[in-house]
Amino acid sequence: MSNEATEAALERSVSDYEAAAELFGVLSTPIRLRIIGSLCGCEKNVSQLLQEIEVSQPNMSQQLNVLYRAGVVDKRRDGAQMYYRIADETVVRVCEAVCSTVRRDEKEARKAQPD
């Protein structure tokens, strides 16, 4: 591989890591993970999300806006209602993988504790 090709590959991988770090930053709050989990498989309006996730309406709107700007969720307006849905299924798979690992680790830690 030429030096130019090597440099281009390294530059691409650095930008890939930066994009991944940005995504993990967006996913770093439990409320955003809960929103993503709630939107798996179906779109919901803000009222439906608020029924499932007990936070204030301004906080919910702020978190949805962060997810929207990051490209994680998409939105559409229907009259006065704003509906949200998952825009990138890859994010769902990442969340599921991380959460299942955490759950498995918690189970193993409980088993290891003496009664």
C-alpha cells in the first residue's frame, strides 16, 4: 500500500472513531437509552413517551432533540402531535448489545456474592 493510501486509511479510521465516540456520547444517558428502547418497533408521540418514561415534558423534548440532531431518531408532525421513530437501526443493535452485556455481568456478579 502506498503512503498516500495508508494515510487515507488512517484518516478514515480516525474519523470513524470520532463518529463512534460522538454516538456513544449521545447514548451516554439512561433516559436516551430508555427513549430508544421505547421506540423500538414503533413510532410514538411525545405524550406516549411521557406515559412510559417519567420525566418532565421539557426534559423529554430536550432529549428527543439531541437524538434527532444526532440522526438516531426521525420525526414527523401530524397536526399538533410530533411523532418519533428510530432512524438508524444500527443504534438499536448497539444498545441491545451493551444492555445485554450489562445484564449478564450483573447476573454473574450476583451469583458470585455469598449469601
